[in-house]
Amino acid sequence: MGTNGEVLDLGVHAQVFEICAAPIWIYDSTFCVNVWGNKAALELFCVDEAAFKLPQLDVLGQFTPEQLRLWKKLNAQVHQDVEVEKKEINVTVISGEPVPGFMKLDKPKLVLKASYKPIRLKGGGERERDLTLIQVTAQVAPTVEDNQLRLVEMCNNHPMFQFLFDESGKLLAANKRALCNMREHLGSCENYNLQNYLAIGECDGSLGPDEMYKEAMEAIFVLDQPCHRFPQLRWSKRHPGKYRWVLYEMWPSIDPVSQQKAVLVCEQNISQVKALEEQIKKQNQRLEAQLEEALAQRDPVHKPAIDIDTPADKTLKLLDKIMRGHEVSAREAIELRDAIIQAGDLRQPVNFNEQLMKNSQTVLDSEVSQSLIQLLSSRRPAKIKEEEEEEGEDHGAGQGHADQDLRHIYARSNVTQDSVKALIAMHKNLPDEVLDVLAKVDDWQFDAFKLNEVSGGRPLSLLSYALLKRCEVADKFEMDDHRLVKFLMRIEDGYPNNPYHNRIHAADVLQSLHVLVVRGGLIGHGYCDEVSLTSCYLSAIIHDFEHKGVNNDYLIRVSDGLAVLYNDRSPMENHHLAASFQLMNSDEYNFLRKMPNKLRETLRKQIIEMVLATDMKQHFAIHSMFQAKMQLNGSVPSGGNGSGGKTMRTSPHPTSQDGHKMIDEDQRSLVLQVALKCADLGHLASPRIVHKKWVQYLEEEFFRQGDREKQNGLTVSPLMDRDKNGISKSQVGFFDIVALPLFQSFAQAFQDATPMLDAVKDNYAMWREEAAVYTNANSARSSK
């Protein structure tokens, strides 16, 4: 079509051009005017033929001097290259920019590709002229400059504030909304900076604005973090009294002008997100409360009649409540403060004695309350003090003098070489009746009295040797068989013929501890390795060795030699340990001579800690520590009054990333202590008939102490006067305040031990039933 300077006759070609869809027209660069254009060209510029042929110089006054200069330069290029040198050139045209041959385009930011071709025009009686044929070849995508303009528009109108700061915190650039917000809060100034901008907000409670600024700049420019985020509370200037939460996100950047390090900061309003978080938190609290209520209805958690939470328990529960996102009232904080101030010991219940005596007027009998105080509290019962003061010298005559009856209480040992060999031989070929009893050694309920019958009065040594052999620790540590059996039989002979604290009780405790360790989860959760298992068995075996048949309070009151020797601190428990280790260290009984010294040290330490924990004066301190340790490792006993809750958020038994157990030695020791404490009260989980038999024997032992107190001119301890009701009267109170909270805490940490807790609950129900019958009978007699 007339390219390369070919002759173009409009009379011939115009009709062809008119039917073309592409805009085509002829331009004269000499006179700066369009000569002719097809219909598509007129439609492109939205003009008629007359307007299309107007000289372009008439409209150039609308452009800036720079645009005019560029137009003239391009027009000269078209004249020289196309019309003189007969070359074809291509031009990119953007609406709004002046281009020779092009009129104003109504469509904003339209981008076109056009070709400029040389032609020689003839026709109409005029001479031939060298002109330019312009044809629009394509409409193309926006250029980079166009995208930049669009990005600027997007950035300026984006609801998120965006800033660019240099390393000193000076503002380099900001989008329109961000700049308006800065001016609104900081006023108009030449140099805005990030530190001043952050200072207009409040911190989230952890860092002040200045610290926030320093931490952010260090994160980006020193630590080279890919992104740094932090929230801030911003008070509204437009709406006084209101505030909004904003989130700052910061990324390292480069200033495109100076090529220096910079930081891109985006500020986002997250008030709605915070409101939604608060709504979800409250909803979660409601759901947790409903869940705990549902669990309590399904499996009610026992709550003692008094508050046995120690100040340490109360503190941990309050902290746990805060960590779980719950609100803590001022009243709760004040109550905790008062509990700490009033407490003589942070590991003992607050005002324990006073609480019990107050309940003696309603829930518990007065003598039952005094008995529990004597058992559990380091303070003496108030009533006993009053009676001693009233009775004066008559009842004080026995004090300060050792009880002569207790000096010869220990049974003589009749362990011989033949008896040792006989027991070893018996173990290798056990009689059927013994096998039948030992077959139940892994059961949650066990009858130690039956074992005593079939073993010929050797329940402890027979069971001990069988378990040590069965679990293979005897072989593992190369225990000398002869010395081991001789030691076990000597310890067994060291248990006097007390009604309760005797060799049968020791065997019962050993079996209870064995079940807790093997089936209750201690081994499964990594708390019992071979050394600890040996410690458990030996602790149970010796825990009441040479027991005098009286409690520590009696030994202290009569200034017994053990009380004097151990300064009134757990005299019986200290004696059990010292006397047992003296035997163990002698060559005759030293069955651990081949155990490495380091392991023997660990063994001795664990045994000492476990046996000392059986002193009930330490009960609340140990129970509180146990709950705290379990709580810090993920198990949170959330119920009230020290009994704990049913919900376990995570396992209290920590593991490393590779799945291996990570047992803290202090926690291991505490778990073993509580396990022995539960085993020491193991008969509470025995079948009802066996449990009642144990209670009867314990009651008789207490009555015998009462008899001695009378002989020594002492006030008879509560529930130890055989002329009155004994401890069978106090079982509901003991279960309520001691047993159930203890077993529940252990079963929460070791859920495999739940069967023992269930058995304890069954016996508790039995005593409540009997107490109700007793109360109804008394009421009936009183009404007659």
C-alpha cells in the first residue's frame, strides 16, 4: 500500500482504506497537518473530517514547553527519516502525550503502536508530494511508567499506612493516608521520624515506646531479621476517650534514590481483630467452665470439708488462671495476699487448726478434729494444752521421762543359716497355696493377711525376695542371695508384734507400691529405672522397721531417746532409716557390696527421702509440692481445696523432641515420695472387709498408746481412749481431708492408677453410710 515511497492515488486506494478496520491516515510533516483519514481514524480521535484536517500547530499551545520541544523533535525525525530518506519507523503512542499526526485521544492512558511509512501522493490535479502514511498496528499493555503511576495511586489510597524510613529513623516517603495521619498527630514539620511517631501510642504492657523503637531498629538493621512485628495501643485524636489497636510490620528495604539501607513500615488497624480475640477468649472461658461442669457431673471431684490449699497452691492457681487468659479480680488478689501474710508455712493450709475446730461444731466431731490436728499439724491441739494446764502436776509427772515400756519393745531376731536357706529353697519350689496368693501380687486389691497365713509368718521376706528376683534387679546389681535373704528376714524380725505397724503392714505397703510402680504408670512414664525400682522396694520394706507402736507426738511428749536423738524431727522415721542402713552397712547383711558407689549414693538418697515423707506432719508440704511440680509440667489440678480437677490439658510427664523421657530428679524424687505415701495408706483401697480389719488393728494400737499415756500421767490423745469411741469414728474426716485429695492428685498425674482411687472412694462411701446410720440412731434415741 504505497510503502517505500510508492505512489499512492487516493482516487484508487481510498475505497480500499475505508473498509480497513485499522485506523489509517496521511500526514504532512512539512505543514504539520493531516491530509486524509479513513473512517476508523476519525472514530479513533472522535472528530469529523474538517476537524481532522486542522493544522496541529494550532493545538500545540496546550502542551508544556518540554512536551512541545519533544513534539517538534519527533516531527523533524518523521520528516527526515520517512519523507526524505524513505524509511519506515514505529512509534509507541500514549494518550495525553503529543505525537506528530496524532490528535488528542479521549480514552485516558491508551497505549498504541503505530507505523510511519513513506508514500508519494498524487491525484486531484495536484503535483505529487512526499508524505507519511500512518497506520495503528496494535493496542499494547501499559509500560513500566504506567504501572508505576497505578501503583502510586493504589499506595496513596490504600487503607494501610505505609512508610519508608532510613537507618536513623528519618521519614523518606509515605503514602497519602499515612502522611495525613502523621500530620494529624505530630503537626506539620519538615522532618518526621519513626521514634516520635511511635511515642504517640501506648505500649502493650511489656515495652515502652522508646524500647519498642530501639528493639525494632536493632531487629532490622543489626540482626537482619526478615520481618519484625509488634502491636501498639493508639489513642484516637478524632474521638477522645476511644482507642484502637495497631500492628506494625517492618521489613528491611533499600532507598531507591540513595541506595542506602531503609525500613518499610506498614501500620494496620487491628482493633477488630483484638475485639474478636477478646470475644473468642470469653467464649473459650465459657466452654472451659461448661466442660469442667460436665466432667464434674460425670465423675464428681471430691472437695474436702475445709480449705486445705496451701498459700503455694493458691499462688500457682492464680498464676495459672492469668496464664490461661482468665480475669483475676481484686478480691482474689487480696485473699491470696492475706493467705500468704497469715501463713506460718507456705506449704501448710492457712489456719488449719482453726478451720478444723470450727468444723468440729458442724461437720466433724471435736475429738476427730483434734485427732487430725495432732496427726497433720506441727502445732499441738489447743484442747490438750488446756487440759494439761488445768490438771497441772498430776498429768505432767510423766513428762520429761522416757517411757520404760518402750525400751524393750523390739523383738529378738531368730534368723539362722538354716532359715535363710529354707526361704531360698522355698522360693525355688513354692507351695501351691503360696503361689495362689502371689499370683494376685499385681492386683489392685490384695490380702496381706492371707499371705501371712500361707508363708508361715514370713509375709515380708517372702514377698520382698520374690519381687526383687522377679523384676531382675537382684541379678542386675549382683545382690548376694544369702546376705539379701538374711537382711530381709532380719528386717522382718525387727517389726514388733504391734497390732498395726507390723510385718504384715510392711508386706501390704510393699505390694501396694509394687502395683503403683508397675501398673500405675511410674515405669511407663520413666520415673522408675532399675535403681529407683530398687529404692521403692527397699523403702517399703524398711519404712516402719522397729516401730514402737506409738506416734511421734508421744515420743516427743515423753522425751523418748529417739526424740532427743533426732531433735523432735520425725524421730520414728529417722530411726527406721538409721537402723536399717546400719544393718545394710554391716558385712553380715551387705547384699549391695557389688553395686557401684555412685548408684549406692543415689539409692540411699532416694530411700531416705521416701521414708521421711511418710511422716504425716509433712503431708501437706509434700502434697502441695507434688501438685506444683505436676502443674509446672503441664498438668493443672484446677479444682478447689487441693483436690484438683479432672481436666488434664497436657501430659505432666515431659519428653524431649526425640520422644525420650526428660525426668527432673527433684520431680522423680517427689513422685516416688507420694507413691510411697499412697502405698502406706494402701489398705484404704483394699476390699471393704480387709480394710475394716486394718482399721480395727490400728484402733487397737491407738488404744494401747492411750493406755500408756494414762500410765504416764499424760492427757490421753484424741480417739485413743478405749473407754470412748476410737478412730473408726474419724474415718470420714480422714478420707475427706487426707486420703481422697492425695489419691486424686496421684491419679490425675498417673491416670493408670485410677483403679486405686476408685477403691478408696468405695471405702469412703462405706464409712459415710455407717456414719449416717450412727447419726440417725443417735437422733432416734434423743427424740425418745
